[in-house]
Amino acid sequence: MRYSPTLLDHFLNPRNAGLMRQPDGVGMDEYEGCGDQARFYLRVRDGRVLEARFQTYGCGPTIAAASAASERVAGRPVEELLSLKPQEVEDAVDGLPDDRKHAADVVAGALRAAALDALRRRQGGLE
């Protein structure tokens, strides 16, 4: 099978998709090979991700990876997301075919960028 049941479920029923009003952190990443993009919005309380929402433009695996990752990061310390690896995102959808591994790279990169933005805002007194 090309895609796991978990990936298909997240693609067909994405969780946490859409904008967030007044996020505490926003980050984006793009895969230039095909133009896939992911943007994450984080709501942070007491140093932990209270909520993560996303917008994506790209292939089904990128949408599914963003959905699964948005669930996985909830409740985690923001600082922990700075070292989020693509493998963890790929594991969240039970694997990706070789020609779609960029989905995990884009999602992990966008989440790291959102976490960095949230930390910068907090240090700047904007939280």
C-alpha cells in the first residue's frame, strides 16, 4: 500500500486546519521542488503549546502530515519544537513513500519556525 490508513484518515479528515486569531507564534516552510507549503499557528500558555492550527498548499501527504503533527505537538513545551525532526512527523502518519518524504520536512520546518516565533515574541514581551 502506498499510503497508510493513518495518513489517509488525516488527509480525508484533517484536524486543526485553518487560521488562528491572535496566535502566539506563526511559522512557514516550503519545499521548492514542488511548491508545497505549510504554515502553523501556535497558541502558547505557560510555555506549552495549547493549540496548533495549520494551512497547507500541496500534496495529500503534506496535508495529512500537518494534521497529524498538529495533534502531536499539543501540550508539548514550545522549546521542544525547536528540535522537531521530520522523522517524528513521518512517524505520526505511519510512514511516507520516498517521493513524498518532503511532506515531513516542510511540516517540521514550519513547526520549528512557529516555535521560534513564539519564543521571540515572548522574549520581546508580546505574549
